[in-house]
Amino acid sequence: MSRPRRAAPEAPLARSKRISLEAAADRYGVSVDTLRRRITDGSLPAYRMGARLIRVEEADVAALFQPVQSVGGAR
């Protein structure tokens, strides 16, 4: 008797590329420690790929470090 096959999970259409903390830190000019702090405080989602390998979505890192416009006459 054979088991019924499971459907493969669908990949999100606009899924961002997952990159290492080192690559993200280099690309956005921050330290790996800064990214780790953001992961710890929950502002940056991260994905564990095995025992020690951590990856972040490139789009999540980009959204975290978006420049903001100053308000009013502040310089």
C-alpha cells in the first residue's frame, strides 16, 4: 500500500534573496553585531539554516535601513 503524496509547499512569488549577516552588514554599512541586536529585539526576522548558519531576507534588511526625511527645520 502506498502513502498519499503531499503537495510541495508553494514558494512566495516575490520572495527576497536570503543572505548572510556578513553580506548584509557589508552591503548596508553596519556591523554584524548591529544586525544581531535587531534580530534579538525582533525588528529583523532571521532564519536558521542548520546549527550555526543564520540568514536574513535582503528585503527585510533594506526595509530596516531606509533613510527617513527630516521633519520641520531640523538640520
